[in-house]
Amino acid sequence: MMPFMKLILDMGISPKVIPWLEQLGHEAVHVETINPRALDSEILDLAQEKEAVVLTSDKDFGALLASRKSRSPSVILFRLIPAPPEEVKRRLEPVLKNYDRELKQGCLITIALGKPRLRMLPI
């Protein structure tokens, strides 16, 4: 069983991933249902407040995390274009299983074609 995690999905990640995440025992919400016009900084603020991990395909989140010099929230950045739901699920499941401690401490994990890349916060 995977440890419980709260997740906020950004616009680049399909809401079709949410039922799968919930089946795994996580709490997930898509930013579209909270505020479709939310700025990246507002999404990070919300994730920090809710102690949630942000799932996104927006590279700006890495730069924003670096500029804040903050230890949270964690961000999982998908560098897959396109990022269809099945591919997101396939690549996300091992990250959620294998990086639980790092995600709780604060990190940026980049998922591309190869092995996920981990950078602890602050960056």
C-alpha cells in the first residue's frame, strides 16, 4: 500500500488521472475545479497551505520554486509532450511509491523519458 498523499493537478495534467489516484488511496483535486485562472504562484501557495504535491507539465514551476527558496511544496514536473493520462499513470506510480519521504520533505521531481530526476528543496 502506498502512503497517503494530497495532490493538486495543474492544467497540463488530465483530470482523468484523479480517479486512479483516488483508487490508490490519495486525495487529488484538479486546479480547474478550484480556480481555472489561478496563477502558478497561487497554486504553489495553495499546495503549501494544504501540504499537497503539485503535478504539472509547466516548466515555470521549477523557476518559481527556485526564486522562492522555499522547502515546500513538492512539485512533480512532467516533461512529456504530450502527457496522456495512461503515460502519466505509468510514470507517476513508481515516483509516488519510491519518493514518498522526499516528497514529504520538499523536492522537485522531473519525469522525462529516462529515470526521474530528484532535486531537494530549496533549489
